[in-house]
Amino acid sequence: MNKYISTNIGRLRLIAFVEGVSFLILLFIAMPYKYVWGNPSLVKSIGQLHGILFVLFVIATVIVANQERWKLFGTTAKVLISSLIPFGTFYIDKHILSKI
């Protein structure tokens, strides 16, 4: 666990995982709970948490991109776009982040 806290790439991978999980919970649990059962309480709480994690993910990505000298429209864009696609952060972790 120390490797995920002591380095910038480790922190990015940890944030990416948690952000990805929060996105899936928002999409597949909170949203149906709101629109099928008419209760928006989960969307408010999970949505706020996901928003904070998304901002942390963007900040961590910019820090790692600067450190690793990623091109803006190359790896940096791929990593940032991955957070907009369900399961995207898990894919990017396996194919890009774990290899750094």
C-alpha cells in the first residue's frame, strides 16, 4: 500500500481506482435508484463524492503528466478522457499507468 501513497503515479493510480468505482456506483446504483424508485438522495451524496474525486483525478493527472513529460494530446488526453467512460480508469491503469 505504501507504493500507492509515496509516489505521484501511485497516488494517481489509487485516485483513478476510487474515482472509477464512484463513477460506477453513481451510474449503476444511484441513477437507477433516482429514476426507477424516485429517490434522488444517493445521487446527491455519491455525485458530490464523485465530483471531488474527479477533480483530484484531474489534478493528479496533471502532476504526473508534468513529471513524466507526457504530451498534452497524447497520453495526458487518454488518461483524462478515461475518467469520462465507464470502466475507463481501470483500462488506463492496466495499459498505461501500471507500466510507469
